[in-house]
Amino acid sequence: MKADHILQTAVGHFAKEGFEGASLSKIAEEVGIKKPSIYAHYKGKDDLFLSALQYSLNTQKSHLAAYFNSVRDEPLESILYGYFNWFAKESQDNERMNFILRVAYFPPLRLEKEVGELFNPFFDSMHRHLTRLLRERDRQEKVLHSEDFSNAALAYLTVTEGTMTELVYSGMDRYESRLQAVWPIFWRGLRK
């Protein structure tokens, strides 16, 4: 379907060029259509951008679920720490993740509100999933010092966001360095 092809092509352009640098003409050219044909599927660049972001967030939500499902039998520490390695690989190999990161840190000014309205449910969903994961794993492993699973999940998301920032701005070596510094302290604080 043309709309899907346009959407997937747009993700790549927005990931590489940002909102301002991406060109509808170049997206149309890569898809093999004329620029006015985009308007048969999307109202304009803003609509295409927000649709591409929604598509990317939905796809990454599925990838996150697949990651957590693939490691569900591992100890909690391995699951939580392993996420950092999974994330680093995703950020290198996955165009949608690159797009999400770019938008998270550099949203188009005129679309900040709309971007927030798409990101907030994504992060809320992650928070709920992690809260449930911590609750379920604590029943099995009895490793957490507190039953405030919601705040533990928020703390974990805060640590992941801080390390992600290092990856975005400084690269893999600094990301790894920050992770090695923060993880032992975070994990000691989380467990009994």
C-alpha cells in the first residue's frame, strides 16, 4: 500500500535529516511518486511526521515487548541490565529507534505539544509494564527491598533515560562508561 511505503520512507528521512531537513519531494521521489501524491494520504509534512512518529512508537513498543518476552525466564537483574545492551543495539540498527531518539531530544518546536501527546502514553505504558514486571519477579525472586514497584519502575526509567542521553550526545563508549558507573549503585539500592 502506498501510504505505508510513504510512511516507512518518511521515517528514514526524518531520522537522518530531522523534521526541518526532511523533504517531501525527496520522500516522494524515493517512493516513486510525485510530491502532490503524498497529500492523498497525509495532510502535509506535520501530519506525515506525526504519523511516522506514532508508527515508530507502536513498532518499538512491540520490539520492547519481544525483548522482555525473550528474557522472561532470566533473573531480574539480567533482564533489567540486558535492556541496556538491547537498547544500544536497537539504537545502532533500527531506523525507527533513531527517529524516536531524535524526536525525543530535538522535537520540532511547532509540534512539541503533539509530540508530547504521543510520547506520554508510550512512557506510561513502559512504566506500567515495568511495574508489573517488578511485582511479578519479586514474587518469584524476593530480591527487592520495597514493594513500591511503581517508584522502582520510575527510578529504572530515569536511569535508562540518563544513559540514553549519553548515547545520543556522546556515543557508545561514554554510554557504556555511564552504565558501568550507575548500574551497581542502582541495583544495590533496588534489592534487599
